[in-house]
Amino acid sequence: MKTVQNFNFKDQKAIIRVDFNVPLDENFNVTDATRIEAAKPTIDKILADGGSVILMSHLGRPKGKEDQYSLRHIVAKTSEILGVNVIFANDCRGDVAQQAAENLKPGQVLLLENLRFYKEEEAGDENFAKELASLGDIYVNDAFGTAHRAHASTTIIAQFFPNHKCFGILLAKEIESLNRVLNNSVKPVTAVLGGSKVSSKITVIENILDKVDHMIIGGGMTFTFIKALGGKIGNSICEDDKQELALEILHLAKQKNVQIHIPVDVVAADAFANNANTQVVDVREIPAGWQGLDAGPKSLENFKEVIMKSKTILWNGPLGVFEMETFAKGTIELGKDIAEATANGAFSLVGGGDSVAAVKQFGLEDQMSYVSTGGGAMLEMLEGKTLPGIAAILN
Ligand code: AMP
């Protein structure tokens, strides 16, 4: 796997696909700069070598050139984080971009305007990719969040750099972390899968049954399994048409010697609301009119036992409706258990959307071995798919 560490960038112009799709407030201030900070190590390495950097990214989902999606809004923040005055080209192609790239001196950083101002980006247009490619000497992909898309700047562009393409430090770390969980893992390996629906996680579950020793299934998915097993789930969320699939998963797990752990008790509520009345009940005996919205204390104890003996832990999806304080306890406790196991030497990877949000919200981010930056991309890797953006560099 070639990374920026394998190249000397002296007097080279690196064109880097980054993911600077950051949230902005109504005054166009960056409200969370995590993604910009995440790209800094790659940029620093290239500048330290004596190279220059051309940054390209998308921002939001513009329909054509809409100023609210202009990357000029993030120039000041990017300059502050990188400690360099970032030059901005108000187009990512044509004379403006060509001139700006030509004028670029070693040590300088150029940010191109939003790639998605052109529909050719998402269409994976070859000519557009060629134009982008003409701006730089070496192509670096450091955008995990878009690695599952075959867009011009994430995938198609790579063919124009047969020997001069590589992964950035961030993307390499994402790949390595996932490898540490799925391929080179230290046993016992435990996957915690939560979230709302079985249907959105089914391919992930099927793929990782071959890789793990334990699987904790929590969140809203629980109730499809419990109902399939004959339990009473009251008003809890359930996908009736996935009950057979749930039983099949349990059967497959048995065949593959994977131990499945499902909540035995839940915090049930009489409404989907933070101020609802609650009671802890047996997961198979949820009264009519009540719904399970978090894992109960006995379940959390069971899960803790599994987590503490695990050497590799993958966490995707919350154990309850953590957005409401009343139902956040299970997710917080699980997060703390994983943090403790990590402190004791386990490798923990948190990835895929809501569990990342939960870990950040509860201040546990620094206590995990790795927190992924790409929701959809991480899920697709967990599903066992080869991401086009990654394949394009490896080929
Ligand atoms: P996902 O995007 O599939 O990972 O699902 C995340 C969402 O699942 C979060 O917004 C949680 O609030 C929700 N969730 C977790 N547990 C439950 C539950 N018991 N009932 C309903 N929704 C849940």
C-alpha cells in the first residue's frame, strides 16, 4: 500500500482529494473542523518535503454554482489550522485553476473551488478528471468519506498517475484500522451492532460473522430478533418482514461458532419522548403500549463481560435512542466499557455514523483506538466491498 511516506515531494505539486465537507453555520463559519484537522498530517508531510499542495474537495450538495456551497467560506479556517496562507482558486477547472496551479511555489497551498459545482464530478467524467489531473504531479487520495464513490476526483483521476498516486495518511489509517479488525485481528474479536434497523445492517452482519467470535446485537434491531424468537415486544420498533432473516442469522452464527448476545432486559417507555414514563422489563415481556428504547442494566452487565475479555472490538450503532438523555445510558455505559478495554490493551474501532456521533457527544473519542471519519464508506468496507477510491490507488 503506497502512502505519502513512500514519496519525496520536493519540488512536486501534490493534488490531494480531501474531504472538507464541513458543517457551516448561517454566517458561513465552520462549526466542526475535524475533517480539516484530519488532513493536516498529509499536507504537513508534503510541505515539509519541499513540495506544494493543491487541495480539492466537495462541500454539500450544490445544484450548480451556488455561493452558499463555495469553499471560499473555509479558506480562513483552513489557513489557521495549517498555519499557511491558503490561496483560493474560484474555479476547479479552466484557466483560473491552471494559472493558480502553475504559479504555485514549494511550501504553498492552493484550495480549488467546490468540485461539485460541476456535474462531471459525481458522474465520474473522464475529461473532467483529466483536467484535474493536469494540475498536479502526484495524486494523493486522503478522503475516506468519499472513497466508496467512483467520482472523477476520487477514482477516475487515478488512471492519469500510473506511478505517481498514493494514499494520504488519514485514508491509510482508516484502511489499516479496518484491516486490524477484519483481517489481522487478535482474538477474541467482538462486534457490537446497534442502530435502528436490521435491514440496513444485514450485509454487514453476514460479512462479519466470518470474522468475529462474539456479536452483540442491540438498539432497535433487538426487537426483530426477540419477536422472531416468540417474545412480546409491545410497541417497539420491528421489521416484521425481517423476522425470518433474523432467525437465519442466529442459525448461521451457531454454525460459525459465533456467540450472539442480545439484550435480556430493556428500558421501556410509554411514549417515544424524553419525558415518557419508563420501566425496566424483561425484553420478552414488554407490555402492550410500551416500547424498548435502551438496553437494561442486566444486559449492560452481560455486554461488559464480553467487552472486557475481547482483544479486538468493532462498534457500529448505538444501543438505544441516545439522542434522548433518558435512553442514552446503555450507549454511554457501552462506550465506557470499550474505553476501559482499550486502556487494558484491546484494539477498538468505532465506525459508521451514529456511534461516532455518540462517542463524540459523550467525550469518549480519545479513549478509542480509532474513530472512523467515513460513515457510508466504513459500512461498505464492513460489508466486504472493495471501495473504488481505494482500488484505484492499489491498481
Ligand atoms: P442507524 O443509523 O441504523 O445506526 O441507527 C441509529 C439510530 O437508531 C439512532 O438515531 C437511535 O436513536 C436509533 N435507535 C437505537 N435504539 C433504538 C430503539 N430501541 N428504538 C428506536 N430507535 C432506536
